Amino acid sequence: AERVRRGYRLALQWLALQQVPVRPSDTTLEIARTAADTIDFVPLDDATAEYNAIRYGGATVHLNDPDVLDTLLARMAQTKTAPRISRFTRAARESQ
């Protein structure tokens, strides 16, 4: 469980480096949504669900694929700067 918490913390630090606007009051789901709306990158949905299950649901082991967070962190490590989503792309997504 501690491994997932640390991994999620690393993911948040990477988002900060990408200048994703995350406020301390944001929930994990809001953070995932903001990240998806800001950068063109792997969605955090699976990693967020895994973290939430352990942090808030009391789970002590991975509930889904055990490599979800590892895969996300590896991809983040390979990506120095994630491509930003343009305001036009964001507007198109919101209209769907």
C-alpha cells in the first residue's frame, strides 16, 4: 500500500513539473480530470482508482493490474515535457 502512495505522490510531483494547475483542495478525481484537460498524456484514471482503493477504501493490495502505477510512472519518466492540449482541442472535447 505504501508503494502505491509513494507512486501517486511522484505522479503529482510530475504533474507539478508539467505546470498542471493542481490545488491542495482538489480531489484525486479532479486532479485526473485537470491533467486530462491540460496535457496530452496517459489518463490517470486507472492509477487514481488504484490509489483511492488503497487510501480511502482500506485495500491493502492492488485491486486491478499491479503494473498500472508502474507503467504510468515509467511513461512519465520517459516524457520530459508532455504536449499541452490547445484551447481548441479542449473546447472540442467539452462540447462532446
